[in-house]
Amino acid sequence: MRSHLSRLLAALRPGSAPSRPAAAQTPLVPIVSGFQHWDHHWYLWLPGDPVYEAVEVMAAERGPNAIPLVWVFFTERDGPKRQIHFYNDAAIAALAGAQWRDIAFTMTGSDGEPRGVAVSFADFKERPVAIEAGFGSGARLVATGAGLTNQAGHSADRHLLVFFRENNAFARSWSVAIAGVDVAVPQPGQKRPTPFPPAYSHNIFVGRFPFGDQVASFDGARPGGERDGLRFAPAGAPGDYSAVLPDGTLVELVAAADAALRTYRHRDGPHALEIGFDPPLPSPARFAADFDSAFRISFDGFRDLLAGRIHATRRDGAIILDWRFEAPDWARTRPLRTSMFPGDGGARIEARPLRPGAGRAAVRAGEATI
């Protein structure tokens, strides 16, 4: 897998600045996303920890004789289940708003089978953390128990998460020692159930649709512009645009000649998160009336993992898209609203969770639904 850091450095190289396209040529930017692909993932419950319910370790291979990119994060047991993140790459940690740590990482096993792991570092309190998971000689990777995962409230106040694992296996041995105490097992007097044993997964896709505001422009600025904005430039066929993000990933808008958006795609190297629209979403310049479209979300060859419908309307100069999921069942409770505020050469995109029961009627009445 190509290095996140090498993609970042490539994205920051100066480039040419094509001329700004006319407004009628630019497609709708329907959503803002984050996307990463990982080769390995370990999940361990922490029934003995008073604050965190689980710890996860991700690793992305960066070539022969290179240390993988490693990401370790803990999830709170209560409240909004927020997370604390650690990376072994300072540049990636800074971009992610996470903490850099010198993480000792060892992986055992071979390609095509479950991989054991040993990780150690100091956490934000400078306490030593040591994580281990091992597998028996007969362990095999299976699709059962993998696939698309319910967000289950994890950082649900910050983003909509789409998390997919191709296959997995349960560990035979494990431990998570924090300051010398193994919190992967209950401590005396504790009774916190764990839904499944610690597990390893292979071929992992992490897509996020963050809540908040983002600015997109079509002014042809160099790839990898300001950290707080998407800078789209013409790419490929007429109507297509792409923007390189500061983390080196690439967002593509694939549109027809009249700028009607057929596909929104976010690439991490050879891997992609893709949203297809049927019928295509009309461009802001051609959007004249309420519009409905079906959408499907895929990762690489894993097609139509999520599906639903969008109702779009224009109000007070903004184009408002209400996303309602029809599959899988757990996503039905996570409707989303994105609002695009077109401007000179670009737009501001705002994403918020949509209150259950709100939608088309409330928009037409001009009510606040977020």
C-alpha cells in the first residue's frame, strides 16, 4: 500500500493553475468525506478499564523493510463514546488532530492468515501501554462477523462512520496492560460483558462524513491548497473535477457534460469510497426545482453497502440535500442533511445529522430541522 506520507508530500508539490471554469460547468458538491484504507486491524475490549471500553490498532503497510503506519485509538465507554488517537507518524498525526507517539510495533504470521500483534508506547498520561494478540496455528480468516459494521454510537456527535472489514478471525490469547494492569480482563468486582473475543481483520475501509462546515472552490488552485478547503481542478472528461486533500487522498466529482453529478469518489491510493447517484444530481446552475435521486455507497469491489434516497430542494439560496438510508437497517436511524451554499467560483458545504421525522415538509415550511 502506498504510504500516506508519500501521498501527502506528492500532494504538496507545486502545480499549475488552470483557469476558473464558468459556474454552469461546475457540479454539485453533495458531501464532504474522509477516507482511509488499512491492511490490518485489531479490536480488543477493555472490561477492566474504568474509562475506555475498547482499544483498536490499525496498520497500513508501506513497502519492504519499512515500518507500517500505525494508528492506535481508545473509545470511551460512556457518553458520546469519543476517542483518543495516536499515530507513529508525526505528519499524519498533525493532520488528523491526533497525538504522535514512538510506537513499537511487531506483527506475526503470514499473508492470507490471521496476524498477531505486539504494540507498546506511552499514552497521553505517559503511562506505559502494551497490547498483544495471538492466534492459534489453525486460525483462518472468514467473512462471517466481518463486513459493514454498525457505528454503535462511536463519535456519533462528530461524524457518520462507514466502516468495512473484508474478513476476520478471533484471537486465542490477548492482553492490554496499562501501567502494568491488564485491563483486557475484568478487575475484581467488575462485571462488564464483552460481545465477542478480541479480533483481527484484514482489508479495512474507513469512511467518514464529518459534521460541520467545509469550503470548496473551482478556481483551479494548486492541488493540496489550504487545509480548510477543497480546491477542485478539471480532470479527465469535461465536467469531471478532482481535489487533492492535505492527507494525500483524492476527491473526484464525475459528471456528465452538463455537470450533472453521477459519482462522488474519494480515493486513498488504489482504493476508493464511491457514491453513485441515479438519476445524476443537477448542477447548482441548473437546479430549478425539488429533485429526488437514489444513492449507493461502495468500497472498491464491495458494492452497494449502503443505499437510500436523497430529496434535494433549494431554499434561501442554498441547495439542501436530505439523505435517508434504506439499507442496512441500522443506518435508517442516521439520516443526514447536507447544505450547499453556492458562491463565486465555489461553495460552502455544511453537514448535520437530520432530526428523525424532519425532512421534506419541514423544509417547505421553512422550519429549522437540525
